[in-house]
Amino acid sequence: MKLTKNQAVVINALKEAGRPLSAYQILDIDAVRGAGLKAPLTIYRALEKLIEHGLVHRIESLNAFVVCEEEAHVEPAAFMICRECKQTAEFPATSIRRQMAKQADALGFRIESFNLEVTGLCVDCAKAA
């Protein structure tokens, strides 16, 4: 997929950070401002398209965004989030999503979105604790 200039700037900022960032944190990066991105709406639009194409994920509990660790995909992903350093680890959630869908069907419930985030301590923070 060919990225627009704004999308490329935003995804590169996320890659460089190596951790989840909010849209406003992305906007505060010198390289982003230097590329002419100065409005939050511009960042949100770029993020929306990057998410749509499976290149970026939104971490709901952090209100932040992170680059997809796998190749671009649209199947469900889940995240382990360190409560101390906020580092995230992505893992596939396809089987979990299937189980949720079965339960939803049995209850007559229609799933509109799926988000799985597990909070705990990463190996480094666990050692330090």
C-alpha cells in the first residue's frame, strides 16, 4: 500500500518511538512538526487510515496508538501492556475472537468491536519490583 506523506510521517514517528503514543504526543515530535503536521485532526486522519489498513493499532486503555508488530493485518490482535513502563506486546487473538463470537451467538448478542488488553508487568519491570 502506498502511504500518503502524512501517513508516512505518523507511522515513522510511531516506529521511532517504539512505544504507544497518543495523537498529541505524536504531534509534539519535532520531526512531525517539521514535516508540516500541526493540527490534531491531521494526525487523527492519518491514524484512522493506518488503522484501517492494519498498520497501526489503538490501545484503548492508554488512549494511544502503536505500530502493528506483524505484517499489516485486519484480524483481531490483543495486547499485553506493562502497567509500569507502558510497553506493549501484540499477540494474535483470532481463536479468542472465535470463542467470543460463539458465546455472542448463543446469547443473541451482536459484537460490534473487539478489543483485548491484558495489563501486568513486563519482564524488566517484574525484575525491578
